[in-house]
Amino acid sequence: MGRLVRVVIFASLLLQATKSYVPRRSVLNFLAPTALISSVDASSKFGGIIGNLLSKFDVIVDPSSYAGLAYLPPNIDKPPLLVVLHGSGKNDLPLSNLANINGEHSGLPPSLISSGFAPRELTDNFAVVAPYSEKKTSFYDDPRSRLLSFIDYAQQILDTDPSNTFLLGFSDGATVALELSTTQRFRAAVLCSSGFSGALPPAALDLLKTTSFLVFHSADDVIFPPTNSDRLVNSLRSVGDPSRVKYTRFDQDPESLPARVRGHSTGITASKTPSTYKWLLSKTKTT
């Protein structure tokens, strides 16, 4: 077992041991992953790469659900929380891959924050947490209660404003974000290239009628057709105030991805666009 692996295991065990009584940010300050890696494996090239990827994040581990990356904005008490749900993939690499701008989930907020490409509208205003469905294709086949448990844990650890929690999901993550929104725990959700192809039942629509949605899809998406989002938006607008649902439908792939994934890119576009976070900020509940 390598030294770096032992460090990661130690961090996970220590977080589990402290979960019941260590309050909020003290866990994050104590378990800064870069410090742990550099103190044990500073000479390792791999350790240095991982340390750089995680330099703007802390690792949180809820033993009952997931591990994830967490970012806190400077000088904000109880910031709003953005929960980022990645799409499907192999997910066989370490958690740090979420922060890799060249990784499997490149272009979503964690990799943009890590690489310095995230809009200030995000990094100055939001806490961000990104759970990782390690060793599983996506979150889709897991009970939704696991994600809710993780979000509860993240809210406590990060000391965020529980009345201002938001979702950003891409692909399968967008489908899961839509389902989580029926709990009425989230102010708004950003749904990018959604895989949801069914019809929302009346009971679900009733639960969603006060939640705001920002939906993105590209007409040339070869993975999930835009009709998924077309149908979803029409359904969401049929209840409540239709202006609470904003839809951006691109005529062609805004990121010019290669043919095998052409059009399945709006998670990148939404994540790097300042207006996404301005819209989310406009939905925050003020006291």
C-alpha cells in the first residue's frame, strides 16, 4: 500500500471518527487534503499533482453516503450552497479527478474552480460541494436518500444557509437533480442536457410548482435528445408561474465537442457562464 493511499484512507477514517462531534468548518481546517498529502508524500510527483488539484478544496466524507469536494467562498458567513451532480462515466479514478480540468468530468464547477477558470460570480458567492459516485456509473441507480444524507452532512460541515441550497446537474446528474427537487428543499436547479425522457406525473408537478429551473440543451445532442428538455420545460411551465422556468436551447453544440459526444456539452457551458450564477443569486431567499 503506497503512502498516498494511506493518507487518503487516514483522512477518511479520521472524518468518520469526528463526524458525530466536530462542528462545521473545524473539520475542513483540520483535514486540508493538500497539507496531508504534502506532509507525507511531498517528494511524490503523483502526490504533487493531486495536491495541486485539491489546493482550493477540502474533502468531506459522509460515511453513510459519499465522499465529495467542498469549496468555501472567502469572507461569507452561511453562504448559499451549490450542489454539483456529475453525469455518468467510469468513475474509477480518485475523488481528485472531479477537480481535473482534463478529467472525466471536465468543465463542471469543481474543475473550473481548481484551474482558475470559474466565474467570480460563483467563487465569490457560493459554497460548492460535489459528491462523487466512485466505482459506479452515476448517481442514478442509488437511492435518493443517500444524496440527501450527503447534502445534509455538507450543510452542517460547511455551515451554509439551509434556506438557500441549489442544484446543478449534468446529464444523469440533471435527471437526479430534478427528482431531488420534488423534496422542495432546494431554491432552484440548473438542469443541463437532461436524460429524463418521461412525463412528470401530476403529483410531481405539484411539488415542483414553486421551484425555479434553469434548463440547458443543445439541438444536436447525440446522447440525450433535446426533446427531453422540451417536454420537461413545457410540463414545468404548466404549473405555477411559468416565468420561474428559463430555457436555453442551442441550435448547435456551444462547445464544439467531437462527433461521438456532439451537443452533450451544456453542463460545460452553464458552468462557465457568469449569468448562471447571477440567476441563482436572484433566487436566493433574503431574511
